[in-house]
Amino acid sequence: MTATPATTPTVRTGLRRSAFWIVCGIGALLIAVLVIALSGGGSRTTQRLQADSAAPTGAQALVNVLGDHGVRVTAVDNRADAARALAGSDATLLVYDASGFLDPEALADLRASAARTVLVEPGFLDLRTIAPGVLAGGTEADDAAPVDAKCDVPAAVNAQSSEPFATYRITNAAATGCFPVGDDRFGLVALSGSATTIVGNAGAFTNERILHGGNAALALNLLGGTDTLVWYLPSIADAAGGDELPSLGELTPDWLVPVTTLLALTAIGAMVWRGRRFGPVVVEQLPVTVPARETMEGRARIYARSGARLRALDALRIGTAGRLARMLGMPQAATVWQIADQAASVVGEHPTEVRRVLIDAVPGGDAELMALSGSLADLERRVFTATDETGRMKK
């Protein structure tokens, strides 16, 4: 048999063979970049109480109802836009700063520009600046039962009841508490003389809970008292003091892109230069022949090391039985007992002895396994010597 000469493909040959997939990969990458660019860099996340969100935690339902009642709602997410929306107008300001982005002093300045202010779940620093006599009083469970207003604040009286969440304690007489929880905690606090109301449950304004209890009446009375409502949800831009945040490109050092590009090109060049390129598979005639006995004993040693002596012997027996059946010209449906008896008659051994070697014997140790392996090989050799190509005994 003549072996096919092996040739190592060149870089040009490899690129030509892979040209189709390279073009497909570049096209897929360009399409992905285009899709990301057109979608604005990813899906838009929904913030709680977002004015235009129809999600369960959004506030679109409340905003739409306020619009139907003639209230112009302006949604903003930074301090500068909030100040512009409040300038020169008799407006109500709603502030929900769940992440604490807005500085308390900046909040105080905005409150001074608003006719009425509604603070939804304000933080500790906001309370200390805006309402020094009001302290955080802990939170209630999400499924807490509604409580009655029990105060004379008009919005609370019209609502009659509401579900408490965050509660507040009052330490001076300049504030009125509504929706009491226990003896000294309240779900709503109205500051006297400043038209500022602290609401402890942002969930009361969301789409999923606006119709529960008196939430709708409370929200409409608190937020619908003026023609303009500034719906302010501070963002990370407010954490920078109103300055524009630097872009990723501005934060990246000038040397990073060229150095990264150079390293990538160097790595690609090294792979092309030193990478091992395999040629086609070729068939080569081995200069030596390994005797079957050596192969059999080698497998026996491997199985012996793992302690699977009987399994090793069974594997050897299966191979031996198949080869004996072919030597003896027996059909494929022949059983191992029939093969053993036929082999015994050919080599002149008692069937019991051949069956012991081919079927019954169980090795008790490595030495017995090696001995049985040798007996199998010897049985094959003797049958091969005693038969011709048709499986008949030689004369």
C-alpha cells in the first residue's frame, strides 16, 4: 500500500479555505454593533415610580389620571431640569430619591422654589435637613393592613385609609402625623407652615397598588392641587453635583488603545508564526508487528493495575471466543460453550479444561490473571495450528 504524501498547508491556503467563515463572522459582528447602536446600547431599565412606565412599579396610571384632571406633569431626572421646570410657576414638586443621589441642601433649594412639596420615602439626611423634628420610625411589612387617617390633613381625610410602609416619629409640634402605627409612629407627616408632606409608602403611587384602599384619593389630593406637577426622580447625574459625568472615552488613558492593539497584533503574529499546522491524515505501514500474545498480556496488566481482574479476563475471553469461532468456521449464532467444545475436540483437550479457561475460571490474583491470559493465547495458537482456512482440521 502506498501512503499519500503529507503536505503542510500554508497560511495563504488556510485563509483561502476559511474565507467564507471569516466574512460571515465579520458580517455578524457588524450587524450586532448596528443593532446595539440603534437600540441605544441596550434595553431600558424601568425605575420605580417612573412617570411613563406601565410596569407594575411604574406610575403611568396616576400620571394619566392627573393629566385628565388638567395637571401638566413634567418628569425630570436631574436637578437642573427640575429647577427650570419650577422656575416662575406655581408648581407641586414630587421627589423620590431611593438611591440618595440628591444632596439635602440641593433638595432644600428646590423645595423653596415649589408651592407644595411631596417627599416620598425620604432618607435620613433629607429628614435632618428638611424636617429636623421628624425621625425615621422603621418600616412595616409589605402586606400590612390599611390604617385610618386619624388626623385633620385634607388629603389624608379624603383618603380615609392607607397602607403604611415607612413610618416616622414626630418630636415637635410643628408637624402633624396621619395613618398612625402604634402610639408614636405615622405613615404620613405634614409639616406645618411649609406645604411639605412626607409620604412613607412609594408603593401607594404605583400602577399595581394605586387602586388599593384610599391610595388613589391620597395621591390625587397631594399632587393635584396645582396646575403643574414636577415629577423628579434624581439620577446619578445629581451625585456629581450637577456637572456632566465624563464619558468612558474621556476616562480611558490615551496609551491604552494603541498598546492593546499592538498586543493583539503581536499575539496573532505569534500564533501564525509558531502555531502548529496539522496536515491531512495519512496511512503509514508500521515497520514492526506486535504479537497477539504481547497485546493480550499488556491489556491484562492494565486491567490488573485497576483491580478489575475478572472484567479484564472477560474482555480477553470475548476476543478469544470470537477469533476461535472464525478459525473453526462456526456461525455467528454459536454459543461460547459450543465454541469451547469444538475447540477442545480440535486440540485434543477435555472440554472441561477448555471451558475452565474460556468460561469458568475466576482469577484470585494478578498471577492467576496472567496465567489465564497466557492459557487463552495458547489455546488460540493451538487451534490456529490445528485448522486450515476453512476451519477444518489439518491432515
